[in-house]
Amino acid sequence: MKKLRVGLALTTVALLVLSACSNANNGGSGGTNANAGGGASGTGNVQESGTNKEPEETPDPFGKYAETLELSVIYDRNPESEKSFIPGSTYESNWTNDFWLDKLNIKPVVKWSAPSGDQFNQKYNLMFASNDLPDIFILKSTDNKQSARSMLKRLVDADMVEDLTDVYAKYASDEVKEYYQTFENKALDYAAFDGKMYGLPSQGDTYANVQILWVRQDWLDKLSLQPPKTIDDLVAVAKSFKEKDPDGNGKADTIGLAMQNQFMDPSFTDAVSIFNAYNSFPKNWVKDGDGKVVWGGIQEETKKPLQVLADMYKEGLLDSEFALKDGNKEAELITSGKAGMQIGSWWNGSYPLTFNIDNDPKADWKAYTLTTDNTLHAVMDFPTNQFLVVKKGFKHPEAAVKILNFATKSSHSGYQETVDRRNELDTQYGRDKVDAPTIIPNFGIAYLDTTLRSVKLFEEIFAGKAKVDDLTVGERQIFEGSLQPNHDNPRKDPGKYKDYINWMSALSAIAHSTLDIQWNAFNGSTPTYDAKMGSLMDKQLTAFTKIIMGKEPIDYFDTFVKEWKAQGGDQITQEVNDAVAKEGS
């Protein structure tokens, strides 16, 4: 999987530059790169609490404390990250901590720290049992067995965290309120119980993560084919790619669609777009028409995409050995120029398409969306996966709101000092060296469609309808560093070309689609889930693979569903619904 990590790393850098949420380390004290909209001013259903807390100052979203506010914090130490710190910069002594001190007069005082991973997670989880919390910290799941919301609910029930309703209403910046409001206040409601808000929710730049179809445009052009827009189009193009010698070597050695054995997992060489086009979400918990949480893999909607894939396999449009190949192995068909299409993510220009582009100067990949009803359907995790919370009794709960305001402004290049500092480090050390992050717990927020808004702005600049000066610092780095050079001199630099198709083809295709996003209805675990879900997932993959390969008829799906339910699925579903009800969703 090393190649996959490289591909992800390359594209993550682009997003971090665009919407990095404050320069903070990961863990209980560190911030994240969770960007995007949600919640609201005053919150959607959150009520005024009527609680009067300090401070006595006139509310100022960015007000600097007259006297230094010492804030007890926790943080995790990452040895790999430390290798990138400039000389003399440490977690507890660095330019970033000093910058926060200068702007807000908040000074972190370390309660404890631990190495990242198991050591930190164990200590983090133990602090809840002993009710020995830092003043402000980031609440998040460390084991994926419980959601951050369910953890917050337990802390609220135990009276361990502060009600932030009033301080949010008084201190939240207009920028923060706007980002939450664009998501109809749903994020703030997600942090609320009985009308009171007990955490400041993170937000992820979410909508760019839908799956799309990548196609060899040069093959389409050679065969005079139109780009596929529907599943029927996909099948027709795949058939032409198999039968009409698109590579021109006189041999019947090409296939239509590269698809790996883990075809239900979104990444690359998957089949997620085909399932989603029929409103099938086979590896997600979704809500049915009655509001009950159900497993997508056993819903009737899953039959049709399985039939489509079975027909494609029978006609030789898929790799006959897909069941034996993981994503990296299947990607070799793309590298060798033997596959004309693959379903995956917006960043696939960087991996796995990169090797085909390097090997074949004529290979021209473009991205398209697949639908059956002109709407792009997808299920994603709810864009809040952590909260900034305040220990019960801390006298300055408004500090958490100021931290959120400051981190959000900073993440959107709102402080010239941080821009100048980055330029200074670039000159002195290069792009690979950074200041250590602040250990003040923080994250910034933005729109759910931050990246999609950026690509539309790039398009307007190319069309002469906007100016480069309209870009943020992060957007400008992407535009001037890769997009503009490739636009002016196509494919002169292969690396810039790959960035260009990621942004101006893949992300553009998503940005101009009608999106229907559902939220994954459950992200935790239950006793039976822990005991049996793994085997049921294996059973599902085996059954679906047999159907696709023609070893079982499509009606075998009904047999699988009955067995899934009887072998623990029904019990898991009941436990999941009980957990969701208890959480208050």
C-alpha cells in the first residue's frame, strides 16, 4: 500500500494548503484539518441557557485577555512530525505558541503529554474515568467504537463539561457563524442535548469526496465516442473499449473498466459510483423511509448494480481476475494501458493514473460523474467528528470560542503574520520544514464545499470573470504553482498536468453536479457488532463476488440477506438502533 499512501499524501498537501485548519498537532490537544460548514449563530434548536459566566469584559470575538490566561492542556507527541520542525522548535516552545500568546494572551500549561498512538489513547481514555480533565480539550473517538457525540453525551450526563450556549452566542465571530449557518446549523445541533450546546463542533471539507469515473479521453476521441454520463453509457463505452482496439495495437487485449476485489471501498479501481447511482450504499448504515437505521448491503436497491456488474463481467468488460487483485495490483492494468476506465476519487490523477501518464504521453484522462437520474448520490460520514469542549467549572469558557474564532481565521490566511512566517521558513529552510504546532487545542472550520468553491473560482479566472487577487493565499499557491502553468503549456510538466486534471477535471465535474448526500447513520460499535460484523462483511463480499462472477444467480442475493439477518445481522441492527436512540440522533 505504499503507493496509495504516496498518492494520498500528494493530494492531502493540496487540501491542507487550501483549507488547513490551524497549525496544530493531532490528539487530545491538537487541532485537525476538519474544514467546512455546519451549525449556526445561536444554533438551530439550541436555546439560551440563562447561565451567567465570567468574564466581565465586553464580548469581543478576538479580544486579548488583559492578564495572561493560563490554560491546562494535553497533547500527543509524534516523533515523525518532529523531524520536520525547524531547529530549536519544540511542542512547548515555538513561534506558533508565541503567536497565540501575542494575539489572545492565552498560555498553554501542560497537564500531561504522551507519544502518539496507543500510549496517548490509553491515557486520554483514562482521564474520563477519573474525571481529571484539562481546562479545554478536543473530544474525539480514539478507537472508532464510539462516536464523538456519544462520548459527549456521557460527559453531559455526568455533568463534566460546560454549557457553551451563551458564550457561543456572545463570542462567536461572524465568520464562524456564517460557516455553521451554511450547513443549516446542523453541526451545532449535533453538539446539543436538551436545547443546550456542550461542544464546538468540527467540520470537514466533505463534498469533494464523492466517487467519480475516470476515462481515457484519447480513447473516446479515437473511437468517436461521447463521454459516459449514465450507467448504460458506461456499459456501452466499456464494450467499445474492449472490442474496438482503442490502443491501436491490433490485439484484443483491452478491457473497459478496471475493478479490484474490494470494489465496495471508495478509493480507486472500485465500483462505488455504480452502486450509488442506484441509491445503493452497501457498506454504510442508512435510514430507511421510516427513519430506522438499516444496513445498506442488504437493501433491495443493491440488486440492480450487482446485476449490472454481473452482466459486464459476463461480457468480458471487467478484469476476469479482479477477485484476486487488490487495488494496487488492478492498477497495473491502467499503468500498462490496458484499461480505459476506473472509478475512484478526485485525486486519482496523482495515483494510480500517474504511471500511465508517465508511460504514455498520449494518455489523456478526464473525469465524469455517473448517475441514473442526473443526481450524484453518496453517503458520507457526518462532517463533525470531534468537539472542542470545556471542563466543568473552568472560569473562562468563552476562551474556547475565541480559540475557534482565531483558528478559523488563521486557517483561511486571515493573519498576514502567518503568511509572512511561512515565506520566511520557505526562504530559510524550504517547504519541508515547519514551526512546531501550538499545543493549544484547536481546529478551524469552513464550508462543506470549500474545495468545490475554489475550483469554480479557478474556472472563473481562466474565463476572465475573476482575478488572481480574488484567491486566498492557499488557493493562489495551487493556481500559480500548478494550474496556470499547465493551462498555458499543457503537459509540459507531468506533475502539474496531474494536479490540473485532479482540480480542473475531477473536482470540476463534482462541483457542477447536483449532489444528494446522505449521512452515515451510525459510526460506532455494539457488542454483537464487535463479535460478528467482521464475518458478516466477509460474507457480503463473498456473496457479491460470486454473483458478479456468475457463480451464483442474482436471486442468491435474497439468500444472502436471509443468512445475514439470521447470523447476527438482525441483532446488530437492533443494537445499532438502540444506540442511535440513546445518543439522541
